[in-house]
Amino acid sequence: MTDGGTGARPAHFLGAEARQFEYHEKSNPRSSNLQWLTYGTYRIAAGAATAELFHHAEETLLFCLSGQPTVELDGETYRLSYYDTLYIPLAAPFRFVNGGEQDALLVVCRASAENRHPPHHSVWEQVRSDETRIRHLEGKDVFLMFDVTEPADKLLAGYTIYEPYTRAWPPHNHVDQEEIYIFTKGHGAIEVYAEEKTKTFVRSVGPLDAATIPLLNYHPVFSQEEELHFIWCLAGARYWVGDRHKEFMDASVEELTTGGDDDSGSG
């Protein structure tokens, strides 16, 4: 578009609140007691396209919470919808294009890596009806969006959906995995503690609240009068607790420690 017959293109006014693309970093190893995980959010305005991005020493997982952005990665275009995830390999350049009428919001989790693995797009509408990707526990379901079947150095992730008035049982911790829980829908609470008698981290949670879970901390979650959804993203040894520990699935123990010499599990 040109201005009259001069051939000059018109200017754009960008007010103080104007934005097309925002990255908000919430936590990284320098600001938390985690060793590997970084967590933040991307917001891409409707109609916006970003410059090329990449993380030279980290692998990345994206979780789409709103909008339908596309990601251009390794010569392919991935269209993301609600709750879809996308694994971005170590040092792989990517960019966002949001051709829709709604702003897009994505959670991003990164972990240090040394090896490059293939991209992987998990579609929520497929995973939610694939019983091989679902683990049913009392009062809650776990959806394995990025599991051990997908190659990566450290990352593993999924969604957990609690029915109303449900709590985590048994409480468990890990000696070889750290985690971040990012709450996406509903309200509830989380406790994070190494020992019951010294527990002080007890927080109410709502959408986009998050909690870091360093090694050796128990981390039970509690839902209230509505469904509670959260992302769990872990870094470290790659396994999910219930696939190694049947006592986690049937709640036959009072608490559970996973990993280390006992070759245990996560979550």
C-alpha cells in the first residue's frame, strides 16, 4: 500500500501499549531451585508474525492454551489448537505466525540438552481419546502428551485433569526428576514439601499460577468445587511414575519416592 502517487508507504503509530509478541519468563535455574527447567509464556497478537527464535543449548516444549497459531520449524508448518503440544529440538530455529482473529497464548518449558531430536506435534483431540496415552486414577486422569516414546534428552510432559473435590494420593517425590506444574483451568491448592513436619508451602492456585518442584519434594494437588487442569512438565530421568510403580496407580502405599537406586517412577 502506498500513500497517494508518491510511492511512499504510510507510517504506523505504535502507542505505548501496542504489542505483537511478548515473552514473559517466569522461572529459570538462576531464579529458582531447579537445575534444568525454564518456564515462561508467549503471547502472539492476532495477525502477528514473529522473527526467528531459537535456544542454542535447550530443548523446548510448547503448550497451546488459546488461539490457533502456526509454528514454522525445520521446513514444516505446525498448526496448534487448544492443549496441543510441540517439541522443538535443541538449537532449532522457529517462528510464530498467528493468522487468526484471536490472540494466542502458549506456555513454554525448556531444559538444557546436548542432543538434537526430531520435532513432535501432539494433538489434544487425538490424545484425549487414545487410551494408550491416558492413565486413569481415582478422581483424575493423566494425559501423556510427550512421553518416553518421543525422543528427548530430559523433557517429559502432559496434562492432569482432576474431578471436583479430589486430592493427589499417594504423595510422591523424585530423586532424579524436577518439575513445574502450571495450572490452566479451575481452582485448587498445592503443597510442596520435603517433610510433613516442616511443610510451609501451601498455596491456593488458579489459571496460570505455577509451582516449581525441586528434587526430593512431595507435591500433592487438591481440587475444589470444579475440575482442575494443570500441565506437568518434568526434566531429568524420563519416565512417568504410574508406569513404573503400580502401587501409585492403586494407591496401596502411604507415600512414594521414585528414582535412584530403586529404579522408580515420576509424575
